[in-house]
Amino acid sequence: MGGFARIGELARILTMTGQHDAAIDRLEFLLSVPGFMSIAQLRRSPEWDPLRSHPRFQALLNKYE
């Protein structure tokens, strides 16, 4: 599970540095594997606020709803 945590950290860093498409790519991967990331986390955590208006992020939330 350590590798998945690192991918999550990378997604956070990419979000903070404005590389939103790359961050969403990592989040899509993390949602495709059991147990690490959840839609609920993405919806409620303020660290993902910079992605809220991104169409791909919205589609990702809707895809796994």
C-alpha cells in the first residue's frame, strides 16, 4: 500500500503546483484500485479544492458516484 500512498502524495503536489490534468490522471488510477482513495475523500477534503471546477475532476466524481 505504500506505493499507492506515494501516488496520492504526488497527486496532491501536482494539484498544488497547478498540474491539474496530471493530478487527475493519478486520482483516476487510485480510484481504480481497491481501498486507497474514495469519492467521499475527494468531495470533502479541501486539498482538492483547486480541482473542483475542472471538468475532468467533475466527470471523475460523477463516474464513481
